[in-house]
Amino acid sequence: MTNKNTKEWRERTKAPSDTFCLLPWVHLSTRPNGHMRVCCTANASSVGPTNDKEFGGEVGILKQADGKPANLNVTDLMSSWNNDYMKNVRKQMLNGEKPPSCLKCYAEEDAGHMSKRFWETEYWARRVNLQEIIDETSEEGEIPPKIRYLDLRLGSKCNLKCVMCSPHDSSLWIPDWIKLHPTIENESLKETMQWGNKGQIDGATYNWHKSNTEFWKQLYKQIPHMKQLYFAGGEATIIEEHYTLLEEVVKRGYASDIILRYNSNGIEMPQRLFDLWDQFKHVRFHYSVDSIDKMNDYIRYPSEWDHTVKMFHLLDNTGPNVEVTVACAVQALNIYYLPDFVKWKLEQNFKKINLWPLGAGMINYHFVYHPPHLNVKVLPNWFKEMTHAKFDKFIEWLEENWKLCMGDSDASYEQWRQANYGIKRLQGMLSFSESGDWSRERMPEFIEYINKMDGIRDTNFRDVFPEMAPLLDWKSEDGDDWDGEFDDRLLRELEDDGFHVNQEELYRDKEEL
Ligand code: SF4
Ligand code: SF4
């Protein structure tokens, strides 16, 4: 069924079908172990039924003719570009069907959220000739060998071991995983946290970028078509091949045509990086920070807030071609505290970080789908109600202080209020979290995970997240309606502040959708 958002989006982008996305025509994405995928969202784990065996498992990972993953240890870049998997995705989209690899986008749209499909298609429709691209597509879904946008994950070398991450993406996680995994009792948690054959399945290794010379030859041949290079986990800023690639692009004279995009923890930012950035057309740096103070240190372990703040200021003083946004990974551990984070950010009065219209002048968010025990849907209803009440109160504050989001812009209140990434986004997050209740199934996993990670890292969840501490006392017989003492105290605090928790108000957005 076409909803209003899809209709408006099609009118703006001239997309040939309701299910179309431009990415499979311009883009390929890699995993740190060398697997290739339609895009990073296509293969985000925990996308629900799309990871069923019925669809061959590992949905969104490109497959070769024998059904095995197209991995850069055993294949190359260009033969995957037009393999049967990619051709099928394109054909299905042109026919108005929903490829299994992309169900996460469609589900997010159904929950009222701006999906990656919507914004990426809108972005690329302004930069390529969409009609020409469609005309060049054969009936089988084959297209010319021109990659405009590559998402590169050059192995898993990382200097953090974030609580929602794993050894699949971070080398620093390995020692903790070795301690954690054998001790896990909950079967489902054990399955979630598995790291089959240390990531070396179907020829995958985290060193693929060091050994596949054909990949680099083909990539350099694509540089004249390239408009965007995107680097994400491990941590590109400490991966040597990332620097080699940038230097090679500069040497070949294409840097001024190419936009660089990063999701980075920003722990190490050497001068060499900024010198290279100066040569590129534009740099979009998405700084991965998830909360403030010791909460961020707990989530983005073992970062230190003082250093994080220092890097905020370093990034705020970068060259004019560098755009900086905060990429906040929304999960069970931080959704309640997001208003505090946004408020902190607004109070810093940064010169360039997330200036309007980026994130409506606040911060940018994306959901953590995996691991499922940290997905926002794991939270029991009473905690979601607390969160909703806090957001409502914060939105009232934002409406009074909206000018803090605007910098020097003279955009109107109405423009700010209607921005997709502003209040609408905050409300969309609540709708998403309330659209499913996984607490009965997943809270035991959450509790075991947090307790064991605290033991391994010598952290203290109860101290760091006092408002969430009662979650650790949840018992399965409490079910979804558990109403702990702390719950009442929070409600009273909110009411003391003049806020009245009203169930109808809380679920207003959900009902409208
Ligand atoms: S529809 Fe979504 S998941 Fe599929 S390619 Fe586009 S952005 Fe990626
Ligand atoms: S910075 Fe990224 S790759 Fe590194 S541990 Fe955190 S989430 Fe994982």
C-alpha cells in the first residue's frame, strides 16, 4: 500500500516504483571480513524474518552462483557488481517488489521513520541522471561497470570495543569475547554473540584488503566514476590502507571530484588526515558519540569523555570543506538519555557541528538493530512510558528554545518544527521503540549481558545509568507490565515538574500511523 510519505518521495525523486532505491545502481558495500553487500542497511543483522533460512540467511550479503557469499578474499569487485544477486535486487525494485535484502528500510518507513532508502535515493537522484541509469539497465538487471559510491570496511582494526559491537567489527573486542562467550548461559544470547570460526567462514578474513591486489586494481579503475568513498568500522583513521587510498586518489588527480564520508569514533585524528582532507571536494564526518559523560564512556568503551569533548572541539575547527555531524547509535542504553545529550550539544554552541539544517540543528541518530538485546524494543513498557514522558517534556523545552538549533540561519520556526530530522525524528524514535515489545523474550539476555560485561570490564551499570538500574532486577514473572518502585519515583519526579503522564498522549503518534 502506498502511504503518503512514499507518494511524496516518488514525486520528488521520480523513482520508477514505490519500492525503488537508487543504491543498487550506484553503490556497493563491504563488511570488515570481505563480504560484499547491497548496502550497510541491507545486511544489518536482526532485520527480522528477512534473515530466515528461506532467504538463504545473511540477507543483503551478495551471493555467488554457488550460494556462497561473494567475499573479497575469493572474488573481486566488478564480477559482483552484476552477479545474479545484484541483478535480482534491481529487477525486483523495478517491478515494484520488495527485495528481502531491503525489508528493513520498508519496515522503518511503516513505523514513520525516514529510511535510508528514502534519503539515499533523494541524495543520489540529484547527482546522477536517474532516467539514463534506468534506460541503461538490461532486462536481466545488468548495468554498466560504473560504481559511484563505495562503502569500504578495511578489516576490523579498531581502538574501541563499544558495548553494542563485537569481534566481527572490532579487533579490540576479541579479548572480551574470549572471556564472555564461554560463560553465556542464555541460549539465544549465546547464539547472538557467536563468532563462528573467528569470522573466517566461506573464505572470509579480516585481512582481505591486504591480500586482494585485483580488488585494488579494479577500485583504482573506478576512481574516475567515483563520487563518494565511505569509510566505517573498524576504525578508518587507524587503518593504513585508508590513507594509501586517499593518497592515491590525490595523486591521480580525482580528489576534488570526490566526497569522503566517515563514521568514526574520532579517537585518533592525526594532522596527516586533515592534510589529505584539504584536497578533497568535501568531507562528511559522522562522529560516533552516543551519550554524555560516563554514559558515553560505558557505551563507547574505553573512551574517556574529556577526550571526546576535546575531539568535538578539534572537529569544530576543521577546514571549510569538512562537515561534522554527531552519529548517535540509538539503543536500549541511551534512548532515555537522548534529551540530555541533545541539550548538552545545543549548549556547546558549536560553530559547525550539526548546524541547521543537519539533524535540524541537533544531532543525527540511527538505530542499533544488533545485538537484539540492546535494541530499544527490549525495554519493558513501563520504561518506554518513562522515556516517552521525558521526550514529551524535552520537546516542550525544545519548542521554547528552538533558536539554539539555528546558528546564524534565518529559517522560520515552522521550517524547523516540520524538519524530518528534528522533533519528527524524536517522535519517530518513540514510535519505533513502542512498535514492538521484546521485553519478555529479551530482558533475560539484556540482564545477563550487562552483568557479565560489568564483570569483565569492571564497569558498573547501576552507577552509570541509575534510572535504568531497576531493569537489572526484572524477573520473567514480572512480564511486560512490571512496575518497580523506581518506576513510581520517576513518575513522581516528572509530576513534580508539572508534567502529567497521560497514556493517551503517550501513544498518540503510534495510533496515528
Ligand atoms: S532499500 Fe534500503 S536496504 Fe535496500 S539498498 Fe536501499 S537503502 Fe539499502
Ligand atoms: S568504534 Fe565502531 S567498530 Fe569500533 S568498537 Fe565501536 S562500533 Fe565497533
